Amino acid sequence: MPEHLPPAIQTISERLQQFIATELLPREASLATSEAVPAEMQAAVREASRQAGFFQMTQPAEFGGNPADTLTLTVIREALAAANTRLGHLVLGPGPGILHSASGDLKSRYLDPVMAGEKRGAFGFTEPDSAPRPTWGVLDGDNLTVNGQKSYVTGGATADFVSVLVNLENPAGEKLGTAMVVVDRRDPGVILDREFTSMEGGGHVSMVFRDVQVPAWRMIGKPGEGMPRALGNIGNVRLMVSAQATGMCQWVIEFVEQHLRAPHRTGSPLGEREGVRLRYADMRIETYAARSMLYRTARLVDSGENSVNETIATKVFCTEVAGRVVDSAVQLVGGQALVSGHPLEALYRQVRSFRLIEGASDLLRINLVKGKLELDKGRL
Ligand SMILES: Cc1cc2nc3c(=O)[nH]c(=O)nc-3n(C[C@H](O)[C@H](O)[C@H](O)COP(=O)(O)OP(=O)(O)OC[C@H]3O[C@@H](n4cnc5c(N)ncnc54)[C@H](O)[C@@H]3O)c2cc1C
């Protein structure tokens, strides 16, 4: 749990609460429920966050950043989710992600513009079940010819480039392992096959690559490093999703508390009924357990110890708890919670993706056991 935070993080946490109250909530209050956040408002929030020093906390020092440790970022991410504001995602700046070690042209043409906010990348990993073969690339000298498809690229319609997992081979068809390759959206042969939205409102595309010619310098790292690089930062991302999940739980249990205290048509508040209290107790107990796990794991990560399995367990548990907490909240609030525009209706749609993104729950369970039985990683 976030008790006994070091004084420096406690101060950041208090400053963030102030920032949410003065910079985020008043701006959001001026928006209609279904209105998209205008570009000027997005820019204003980013600038305010920069001034307050939050924006830089996910950015490396060489790009003017002031990177924070995992515990600090966990406190920030959880608090932003607990505020349930549509502006929360604008507070922390973009990190380098998979391009973090890019050098030469890859750095100057892609990483630098990303960090300057001039270019935006997407991530192409998931393949359709119908794929005849996973996306592959033939490496011939300084050139790579990419063919294949990716089925679920978030932000792919507007991204400038996509970091794509490619199975490499040489012109003779010999396998060279995997590579992450930067495919520019404007490269001839990049086809946006289908544009779609998922239930929480995210915009995605499926993409086809037909004989796309990519210079070899757009490979991130060496042949064979693709999968480890794709998964390299995933522990941080899984903890990020976990913090969003527990923050969501916090907002929900406070919302339900108000509902249980409010007048009810039966003449007495719902909170006076024992059966309702049992359901509400479970929401609080599970949230407490999830937050305890999240903060323990964040501290473990900062200690530098191997925490692969702990991070997997945290992501599975926190996201599954959030699913149950939001579901119970809908049940206790009743039909009004499902009316379009109700905050629980939006959270109900949002929470479902948490158990699939950055590793489906059951696959993570399988990885955890593999980590223990075969790799002896972490304590779990
Ligand atoms: C909102 C959202 C955003 C996304 N954004 C991106 C993105 O930007 N880039 C990207 O590449 N992908 C993205 N994805 C795709 C996401 O990574 C995949 O949906 C997820 O990894 C699961 O893969 P799948 O959908 O192909 O399902 P499958 O891999 O087909 O799995 C479906 C289910 O089958 C079961 N299962 C599968 N394999 C096993 C096994 N070996 N053992 C036991 N059970 C198994 C599990 O229950 C699993 O949940 C996004 C998904 C969502 C929902």
C-alpha cells in the first residue's frame, strides 16, 4: 500500500493531487460527456504538466527528462486513474519505448522526433488467426523486404510509423530470428486493411505489408533481438496497467460509497442492508489486496531484484479485481449504471480490455509457471 512513502514521493503525491484539482478537473468540467478533448486543451494540459515537472518523469535525461523510479510512477498513475478524468493520460510525457537504444538514423529520424512530440509510433505485434504465416522479412544486404499482416495496431491510422515484430530470413530462406522493424506508414506496400474501434473507445487498424522495402538501419538492434526487445519494457507497462486498474477500483468504491449512503426509494439507504454490505466489503477487500500487491511489486522492481513473476501476478490480479469491482458496482447501483454517459458504464467498457492488453490473463499465468519451473525467475 502507499503508506510510509519516502517524504520526496509523498510530496510529489500531494503536488499531484493539487494539480488534478486545479488543472485537470476544472478543464474537464467544461467538456460535454461525449465531446472529444480539443487539441488546444490537450496542449494546455501537457504544458501545465511540464511546468509542474510531471511530464518529464517518464523521459530520459538526455531528452530533458527527469525520470522517476517505479514507485513514484506507480503513485502518479494510480492517482490519475483514481481521479477518473479523461485528461489523466496527458500528464506523463511519451517515453522512448522500444526505440530507447536507437542510434544513428533511427535516432535522428524516429526517436528524436518522438521525444520532441513531432512523430508518433504504434506497435504491431498481434497477428490475425487467419495469417498464412507470421510477418516475415527477407534481409538482403542493406535492404529488408517485409510481407505479412498485423491485426490490432492501436493508433495505427494516425501513427507516423509502426514498430513491427518480423521473422527474419536470408534470401536463401534460412531463419535469422526475429527483429523489431520500424515500418513507416508512408512506405509503399503498407496497406491499412481495416479501421475499427474497441468498446472502450480506442481506435485501431489491421495492416497488411506487401513487399515493403525497408532500409536495414530501421531494424531496432540486431537480427534475433526482436522478441526480447518487444518484451523488454513490458514489465513496466504491465505495472502501469495494474496501477490504472487499482486507481479505477479506488474511484469506484468511493462512488459506490456515496450511492450506499444516499436515499433509496425503499425508504432507507442501500448501505443499511446487510446483503449489500457483504458485496461492498468484497469490493474493498479485493481493492486492498490488489493495491498491497501493486506497491510491493513496485518496490521490488526498484530494488533491482528479478520481479518478472511478481509483475505478471500483479497484472493478472489487479486487472481481474478491477473487472469484479466495476461489475459489482454496476450491480449495486442498478440499471442507471448502464445508461450511456454514466461513469460506470464507461468504466465497464474500459476495464474489459485490461485482461487482454499486454498479455492475456491465462497466457500470463502460463508464463508465470514457466518462469518458475523452467527459468527459476522471481519468488512466485
Ligand atoms: C484495447 C486493445 C488494444 C490493443 N492494442 C494492440 C497493439 O497496439 N498492438 C498489438 O500488437 N496488439 C494489440 N492488441 C492485441 C492484444 O495484444 C491481443 O488481443 C492479446 O495479446 C491476445 O491475443 P489475441 O487477441 O490474438 O487472442 P489469442 O491469442 O487468440 O487468445 C485468446 C484466448 O485464448 C486463450 N489462449 C490462447 N493461447 C493459449 C495458450 N497457449 N494456453 C492457454 N490458453 C490460451 C486465452 O484464454 C486467451 O485469452 C490490443 C488489444 C486490445 C483489446
